[in-house]
Amino acid sequence: MTGGAGGISKMTQEEEDKQNFKVADYINKMDEELKDRFKALKAIQDLCRDFDDEENEEIRKLEIVYEGKYKEIYQ
């Protein structure tokens, strides 16, 4: 179990793929004028999600380090 808020409401890979397909299908049905804007927004959203995942991993590593230090102090 991950610490912090890292594990809250995580989608499975299948659910994420299904959602991505829905978004891509919806974008493909749009007018050309709007398509590029939504593709750019989707790319930014994916990039932000990747940064969030990376941040959560780093936070968890720090939590593990400090959990060990607290154990030394409080035992």
C-alpha cells in the first residue's frame, strides 16, 4: 500500500485505456478546427499526470526514509 494520497482513486490499466479510447473517439468526431485544440489539451493532461505519478513516487520514497528515522527515535 502506498503512502500519502498516491493510491487514491487509481484507475486500472484497462479502465485507463477505455477512457483514453473514448476521449480519442470523441476528438476524432469533432470539426478540424477544434480537433487540434483538444489534442493539445489531452497531451498536456497526460504530461501532468506523468508528473503527478513521478511526484507521488518521490514523496513515497521520502516517507519510507523518514518512517525509518522515526522508528529509531520512538522505539
